[in-house]
Amino acid sequence: MKQRVENLFSEQLNEWADFKERTEQLNCLELKEFNFGTHRIIAQFNPARAVSTGAKLDAKSIAERKCFLCRENQPDVQRGIDINDRFCVLVNPFPILKKHFTIPLKSHEKQEILPYIADMLDFAKLLDDYTIFYNGAQCGASAPDHMHFQAVTKGQLPIESDCKNAKYVLLSENSRGTIKELKNLGRRCLLIEANDKNYGLSLFRQIYSQLAFQKDEEPMMNVFCYYNSEGWHLIIFLRKAHRPSQFYAEGADHIMVSPGAIDMAGVMVLPRKEDFDKIDRKTIADIYSQV
Ligand SMILES: [Zn+2]
């Protein structure tokens, strides 16, 4: 599967000029790194993300647009490969990171993680060079009406290394897996580590049930999953809000920032140059504390 995904990426680069151009632009993006001692945040100036960052995500706006994850609305040049019987893999035509894929469900069903969490663990093992991630419908998904995961090659997200060194409180432990609450990362974060898939799933479901205060409403979360020789690692960011006050502010206080999963993992995407120029440690810390 890894080889087929690699092939898809290089074939789409050859046959899809816009995708190639946006992929090459990633190499020239301006970055600023902020070291908080216990963790790193990388600010990325990415003008191509303006549409997505500023997008209207209310139910009416979503219902009125054509769903770009449904096959019939995709450009002819876009191709996908099946990763299991329910999901396929596509290149992300608006990448934020290198080798950035979208893994949509093959039918138009709402974004929710609980029915698909086992698929996520399967994909992490199948694509063990990649980190798989999930954006909650209310906290980062640009298609909240169509279930999808995303994947990027490992090593691009600061949280992957920061979570290994973080201080933590152990919430659950036995020989098959643990739950840790990570400390001092500037945002709420839980880490499940499990060498047994079913046990890892049961730990995730335990956490989910503790967070699901309202019936039929998914707790706001961004979830990352990667697999290595020690097993599965699930990083869960608990969200309070999608957008911080700066997004709604006017004038000099306005910052166009809509933190989704990638931002929570330590790459803050800023589509406007003036925001990128003025962003500082204090504002970054404030944005994370709000969301
Ligand atoms: Zn759709």
C-alpha cells in the first residue's frame, strides 16, 4: 500500500499541473520557529490557504457548496486508490505539508470519528511512514459533511517529538497500553500508547465516552495516529473553540487563523503576510489557550 500511495503521488505530480505548482510552492514557504522550551511551534506563511482558513462552515454554506470529497465533484485529473473497502486515498490538492494526502470515505457521510477509529489505526499501520490525522467537524474540518482522514509523512509535525519528551500524568496503565495526559505543551493533550490494537481502541472509546457530554454531539477533538515498532500512538487534542478571538477581531488585532489538526500539532498556518510578520510567542500561546 505504501508503494501504491507513493506512485499515486508521483503520477499526480506529472499529470496535474495545479497540484504540481502548489506542491512546489511548499518548498518556498516562509517559516518562523518559536521554541517554548517544552515544545516548538512553527508559524507557516501560506497564502494558498486563505480560502480554507476563512471559509464559512455554517450548515447553510456547507449545504450550498458542492462537496469536493465526493467523486462526482472532483476534477477528472484527480485519481484515488482504495485503501480498504470503505476509504480511498487522494493527494490533497491544497497541501499544507509535504506528501499530504486526504483519505475520504467513499460515500457522503458526516465527519465523525467513533465509527471509523479502527480504520484510522489500520491506516497508521499500513502507512507506517505517515501520521494519520482527523479534524473534528467543528474544529478544523473543511468538509464537515464528508468523513475523511488526512495523512502526512512522519517528521513534519512538532508534536511527534514533543510528546515523547513531555512531562505527563499517567491516567491508565497496563501491559497492553497506557493513557497519559501530557503537561506543559501549551494545549490540552492526551496520549494513548498501545501495542494491542483492540486495547488501544478500547482506551480511545473510554476517553470519548468521558468527553461526550451531549448525546449525538461529538466532543471537539483533533486526533493523530502513528504506528512504529512499539505499537500505536494516538494523540488527542481536546478543543474548546475552533477559532480564537483574533479571528473575529477587526483592525490591527485581526489575525486570520483557524486552528485545525495541523495547527494543534505545532504548525500554525497563517495565510496573510501581515499576520505572519506580527505573530509572536505571547499571541501564539494566547491562541492555543483559547482553542
Ligand atoms: Zn461528499
